[in-house]
Amino acid sequence: MFRPTIPEDIMKFAPTVREADKREVQSISGLSVLEALSVGLFHSSDCMTGIGKSGGIVTIAGVVRHGDRGAVWMISSPEISKNKRELLTEGHKWLGAMQRKYGDLTNVVDARNTLHQRLIRHLGFELGDQIENYGVEQIPVIPFKRKQNHV
């Protein structure tokens, strides 16, 4: 189940974030997960918290307007693996609504974060060619895009 994110979600969720997601956030932005979630909540007009079957926070995701498109982002906990079906169902609905509002949705994913790459594909995004030397730590990333006509 997705619901609007509240500031308390960030404080509760930050310590539970997957190591791969922590590494991605740090490598690209130089921010801690807590800082990145706070910035994401502040800058996203649409920020959602995904609640898993056990009642805990599985993911927090948002969209930041970037010109004529939306930069979509997501940070997740290890519980994401136990809630894939629900995340895909709810995620498709949410992404459809975000595309109606923002048009194309884009961003990059750490090339080492294979779980998110699979999830991104299942959510209807196309992955592009790997880009080397990206972000604060100059890591390889893969751009992804979900075109508005996908819906």
C-alpha cells in the first residue's frame, strides 16, 4: 500500500535502508540516506511511502520536476524482496499518475544495484547505455526512462 510520506517516515525508515541503496545515494550525491530522504521529501511534490505486508516501511519514492519531465527516485529496505508483487501493482498505478502529471519519468541507477535495475524494468522503464564516472564518487550508472505513452 502506498500513502503520502510524512517526515516521521524518514526518521523511522533511514536506519533500515538496503546497503546497496545507501551506497548508491552516497556515491552519486555524497549525502547520507537520511539527508537524501529529507531532500527528496522537501523537493518532491509527490512523495510516497510503501508499506509492506508486515506493516513496516518497504520503500519511499518520489518525483521531482526536472524541466519538462519528472526525475523519479526510490530508496528501499531489504523487505522490498518480500513485497515485490504489491510494489509492482501499486507502483504501476502510481507511475501512471505521475506520468500524467510530469510526462516522461527519468533518472539513473547505480550499475551495481542489480535489484533496482530488475525492478525498474518490471515497472516499464527502458534502461539506456551505461555512463561511466557519474556523481561524487564517479561511479558507473545506467540511465532509465519511462515514456509518457507507456501508460
